[in-house]
Amino acid sequence: MATQMKPYVKLASTLASVGLGIFLIERFGLSELTKNGSLHIDGTILSLMVLAPVVLIIAAALVFMIGKMRRL
């Protein structure tokens, strides 16, 4: 018998996966830029690149916690 994932678990795992993916791409991209010696990124863009994965992972945790509480 196959178990189905609850919708809030799917949403939380998607948000967390996207957040971690963005974080890994960002880390790889910045390391490649520093190897070439050309790190000229606007401060606003750099801040968004750092904050977006954190916000997505926090959102995933909130979705999971709220979904779990509503299902009790």
C-alpha cells in the first residue's frame, strides 16, 4: 500500500529544496567569481542572493509546523 504525502509536506519539501538549490548555486557562482578575481556584484543583489535561500528554508519550516499543528 503506497502512502501519499500530505500537501503541506510536499510544499515544505519543495520550498526547502529550492532554498538549498539556490544556496548551492550561489555558493558555487561566488566561488567561481572569486577564482577569476572579478567579483563586482551590487550590494542589493548580493543581499537578495543570501537572503532568498534563508527565507525559503524558514518558510518551509513554518509551513511544515503549521500544517502539522492543523492536522493534530
